[in-house]
Amino acid sequence: MGNFKKQFTDSLEELKSRKCLAVTAMLIAVGIILGFFSVQITDFIRVGFSGLANELTAYLFGPVVGGIMGGITDILKYILKPTGPFFFGWTLNAILAAVIYGVIFYKHSISLGRILIAKLLVAVLINLVLGTYWLHVMYGQAFFALLPARALKQVASVPLEAVLFYVVAQTLQKAKVFAAVRS
């Protein structure tokens, strides 16, 4: 439990670093740009890549910085390109997902297994359960009527997103980008 608490306190300390703030700001910009390339498949299913920036931030600076970045990015994406009504539940999802990534990635080496665990937790707890609940609250659609299509999307996207993040993280690791940011 002490290690868990230490992750949050260490991540909070990261906010004192100018380098952390600068890199996080750049990753917010990357997340917003990647958000423009999301594809709306149905009224209730959208596929995008902006999560990469959230995951990288959470890996580099931990759950606190990741959560803050996730919330700011979600709000800025909505301001710049609104899709539907604003609903804080989606912002909460972005924050919670980044916190989960931070808890699993921060100060750990990147492995495909660790990425899959994080992706599965976010897919089930945040995207499937909480996201489907938000759609139910917003539009009055039956929770269990929305669940199958959303579950299918998560089953398809988790392995693809996990491999994508693994490849990006390994490429940045080999290019010594992470070492430069942390020095």
C-alpha cells in the first residue's frame, strides 16, 4: 500500500518540474491533434488514437499528472471540436483511465503484458461499464442494450491499442526520448 501511495506523491512532485509541464503540454497538443482523427462508427461507438498521449504522460509522470492531463485534454478537445453535448462523465473517464495507466506504468518498464493489463482494466471498468452507463444516463438507452456492441468494440480495440502503444513506447525508448525527458 505504501508503494501505491508513493506513486501518487511522486507523481504530484513531478508537477514542480518545468520539464514535466512542458512535455505534458506538448502531449496535450498531440492528444488534441490525434483526437481530430477519431472515427465515429455509430452514434455510440467512436474509435480514436488520442489515448496514446494520455498513456505516454501517465508512463512518464504518473497517475496525478496523467489524470490532470486526461481531464484538460478532454475539455480542450470538446472546446475545439465538440461532438454532442458536453458531459462531465466523459471527462471523468479520461481522468480515471489516465490514473489507471499511471498506476500500472509509472516507474515500471514497459512490457506487452503490463500494457495488456492496463488496457483490459480501462476497457472493462472505464469504457465498457462506466462509458455505457454515461450513454444510458445521457440518452436513456437501455444499459444492457448498448453493452454488446460496446463490448465487441473493446474486444477488437484492446489488442490493437496495446500493440500500438507497445510499438510507440519501444520506439521512443530506443530513441532515448524517455531518458532525455527524465534527465
